Amino acid sequence: MKISKEKFGQAFDALVAEYQIIAPVSDANGIAFKGVKSFSEVKQDYLNSKLPPKAFFFPQHEKLMSYKKEGKDVTVKSELKVDNTVLFGIRPCDAKGMQLLDMVFKNDQYTDPYYFERRDKSVIIGVACNKIAPTCFCSSFGLSPAGSEGSDIFLIDLGDSYDVEVITEKGKAVAARFEELSELSADEQALVDKIKDAETSSKVDVSTTTSKLDKMFNNPYWDTLQEKCIGCNVCSFSCPTCHCFDISEEVRKNEGTRVRTWDACMAPLFTLHGSGHNPRDNKKARWRQRMMHKFNYFVHNNGSMSCVGCGRCIKGCPVNMDIRQVIDGANKAELVVE
């Protein structure tokens, strides 16, 4: 089924009364996901945002709770305030990234209420990639530039209209507002099929990477890999699946706030112990950890690689370290007896 962009825009604008709407817009830094009040504000033709939209579920900086001591009494107040939200224009790689984060923030041992309160009150409207950047390599992981996985509603841009796929019950509640849906013409169906069949031109073979890394903890490959890295962490902070964080207390006299902020395993202070010992006190150890976590440990723990091939780390790296080349280098590295 399809809906004209005119009718979709009307439905979109009507949602503002009931939902916080987050969508891609143009700003001074390129494309960013921000709150909008009208479909006219939305940037529709874009390759990818500079930062992933995961920040609306896992904010870069958030207050978890505040507390105050008065005499012998201590009062604690949650700082969590969540509105019903629609995230529009989410690319397939980012929607898949959110599913991978779900595995981290909820498992058989615990559930992160801050993350999932936002997730549960959000509807994801994904949009297929009609254009594919040369740095994108999602097809390496069995994903598709037109994959609907992780979306509640999935759209394919047909020019003057959208092909509409409603996937979940949350998606149905929003799609009920769509008016004058109609069948695709033969030419439109052919275009949809072409977009769905497209793959990224860039691919890297990851079929044996996990098993290879099982045998590479002490491999000399890590000695040279890290040489040009300057430790800026742009790869971690621009990644849709990285989820390291720090928790700190901001205290003044008898009251304070517990705060969670993004952190990164590539940062030298991330593993610094109170004793002064740091088990990953060099770039070699930190680069090995990044690779092992994404392509080995996460696979063993969750059954999936923790990379969706969005290419943000490739675009953002100031010294042109390319994760595709890093994976390929590991695949080709000569094994040594450990």
C-alpha cells in the first residue's frame, strides 16, 4: 500500500498533538535528529546523521535521580520523565542498532528502566535508503539498506508517495491515522522491489571473523593496528551500538544528583582502577578490546555482531582508520602459537 506525501504530511502534523516527534533536520553540523512540529521541517533526502538516534533512548547525559538529606532523613526522587514519542526517518542500520542495544539493557538478569521506559513509549518509523554512501557496509552483516527489522512502520520513498509497511501493534496505532492509502502501480512495485534488492557496494567478509578472533588475543596484529589512532573516541561516540557509560555523583552540601554519561572503551580512564592500576593502559589493549567486543564477545553473549555497517566511524575518524580494513586485516592475520 502507498500514501501520498501530502496525506502523510497531514497525518504527521496531526501526531504533534499526541506525540513528541523526532526527525532528521539540517543544522550547522549536517544532519541531526531533533524535535519538530511540522513535516515541512524534516530533511527527507539524506544519507545518514552524524550521530545515531540511539541518544533518545540512551542519552549522552542524563540525570538518574536526585537526593537530599535533612537530618537523619534522605529523600530520593527519580528524574525520569518520558513523553510518547515518534522517531521518524530512522535508517535500517540504526533501527537494527536499537535492537542490539535492547539485548544490553534487558536480559535475564536485569532491565534498565530508564532505557526501556523510553523504548516502550516510542514508535519507530523507518525509511529505506534510496541512496547508499560509499562508507556504508550493512550488507556485510546480512542487513539491507531497505530492511524493516527494528521498525514499527517502514516506508520506502517513491518520489511523490511512500510505500507503507505496518509491522507492529504500536505501528498500527499510528498508521490508523493514514488516510487514502492505495495499491501500488506495476511500475511502483518494480521500484520497491529494486530498492529492496539493493545491497551496499562495500562489503567485508565477516563469516570467519569471530572464530579467528578466538585465537588472536596475543596476536602481533594488535601491535601495529593502533599506531595511528589518536584516541579521540569519535568511533565510539558516533556508533549506534556502543553503550559504555559512567555514573557519577554531583553533590553539593546535603543534596546531589546521580548522573549517567556516555563513556568509551577507547578512553584511557575507562578501565582505571581506584588502586591506580589500569588493565588497558595502552592503545593496543584498547583497540583489541573494541574489536573483540564487537566481533567476538558480543557474538558469544548475544548471537550477533555489535556492528551494523553504518560507516559513521569511517567518516568521522580524523586519521582515516577504516573498520572494514581492520576486520579484513584480522581475517588475514597469521595465527601464532599462544
